[in-house]
Amino acid sequence: MQVENLIENVDNQIINIRTKSLDVSFNELYDMYTDGELIIAPDYQRLFRWEAEKQSRFMESLILEMPVPPIFVIEIKDGEYELIDGLQRVSSYLHFRGEVLGEETTEPLVLSGCDIVPALNGMTFDMLPKPLQIKIKRSFVRMEVIKKESEPSLKYHMFKRLNTGGELLSAQEIRNCTVRLLDSKALIFLEECSRNKDFKAVIDKIGKKSFKVKYDQELVLRFFALKNDLANYRYPVTEYFTRYLEKITTGEEVFDYAKEKRVFEQTFYIINQSLGSSAFSSRTKLGHERNDFVLYFYDGITIALGKVTGSFQETKEYGRLRDAINHVKFGEEIQSYKTGNINSMAKRIELFLAGVNSAID
């Protein structure tokens, strides 16, 4: 009976997925894009990272009629599609044709790094001989279409399993692309919180590269997940944070956006007022502040303060709070609780909470 139920369950899920395959030329993709029939959402465009040489070698591959992996799109409505996999290839072609896809693609691609036909280097699309322009335009690629009748949650899970682009993305960048297929409200909320001036001030030491890959948004998500869902914290933490974001996106977990935003803003206002940019930094043996960002400090301090923001609003004794937090940060006891397991996580939050309470009593 169990086997029969399993087979029936699989068959039911297959029924919910509607797909079709089309062979399209890159020129058709170009026309679809310029006519608004192929949507490349902003979150995806920001992930267009191929260097000029890698884009150029892809163009060289089209000219040489090399095989191209399929791309995946979601049918939004009849004749209108959203690209969900194949961004680097499609964007490289659009860039070569002169389309602007972000701050770094304001000019048409000039081929460089072509190592099979070096004579292509230095050329733009308009400089190519007509036969080669036609060859590129008529290069075909298989387009796998997830039809609009498919179950939305299954579209989401399909996207999570696609990894044909070959470009390494951060965990938060993947969440920004995938969870949006379910609903964008929670993602918009994370982005809004990440722009808070107090939050930006105290996490500045994560560095420009981390901001570029949306690590600041992951830190916002981390705050809410640990504050509200610590009981379910487990390895791998990337999946834990993704699961929490899925739960608040689908409504499986109740999330009061207005209330949570107030707590977030109050928490990071207090941190900025009392600790500033030193909030999550370590010290050398001589007591000098390092230019670093210590994640276990972030977890302990933010969650502890997030639990008492209402109590702390009555006082302005930020000096006492700073001293109490630094006493925990640079004390001996916390050294035993720096790992990422649930027991260490809970203990360091407990230590910082005790320090915070001692400062505001």
C-alpha cells in the first residue's frame, strides 16, 4: 500500500508540472527581449557577472557552431516568458548586440580572449562580416518552458535545482531569485531593512565585496531567523535560513512585518548609539580594535538586544550598555561558545542578554 501511495504521489506531482521544449535562435531571443516578451528581472540582471573574455568566448562558440546548453524560462502569460536559468549566455548575446544590462554593460561588447579564432578579438557585432553576423543570429538553443499552468511552488523547487549557468552565487543571491517565485513581500522587506542607516553603519566592516553579493540582506534574515526561530536552528545553516524565509513567505510562520521592522530599527539604533562601527569587531592582544566583523558577536549582541528593545527605550545610558557588552565580548567565558552549534549559539545569546540586562536594570 505504501509503495502504491508513493507512486500515486509522484504521478500527482508530475501532473502539476507542465513543460514544453522549443528550439529558438538567439536572434529570436533578442527580439523577444527588446519587445518585452522575454523578461530578465532586475535581481537576475544584477547577477550578470561573466567577464568580457568569458562573454567573448561564448560568442566565439556560437560562431563555431558549438553546442549550447538549454535555457529555462517560466511562461508568465501566452507568449511572454521570464528567464530563470541561462542568464550568463543570454545576457552575453544581448550585450554583444549592444543592450545595456547594468552599470558595467553600457557599451557593446568588444570581443577579447578568443583563443580559437584570435582574429575575432577587437571586434564588435557591427564590425563582423555579414555572414558571421547571420551565423550568430541563427545559432539555436533549446528553450525549456515551464508553462503557466504549473503549480507555483513546483516552479520554485525546479528553479532551486537548476545549476547550468556555472556561475557561483552567494546564498542570499540564490534566495533573492528563487523565493521571488513564491512571493516577493519578504524579500522586499529584507532589502528595506538592509538600507537602514544604523544597520549599515554597524555592519560596514563586512566590506564592499560582501555588500555586492547581498550579505547585508542575509544578515537581516539571520537576525529575524535567530530571534524568532532559534529552536529550529540546525546545520546546514544556509538551508535553515532559506527554510525560515520560505516559511514567512508562504505564511507557514506568522510574521508581523510592521512590528518586526520596529524591533529591527530600534535594535540597530541602540547598537549604533552605544557601540558604533566597533560593535562586532575583535581586538588584538594589546587591546587595539581590528578591522573585522565577527559573526558570533553579531548573533549574540543583536539577538540579546532584540529581546529587550522595549525596555531599553526609557534610558539613554549607552555608555553603561557599551561597557557591559564589551565585558562579555572580551571576557573569558564567551571563548568557550564561539562555534556554530545550537548550544553555543544559545549560550552566547544568554551571556550577552545577561550583560544587557545588567546595564538597563
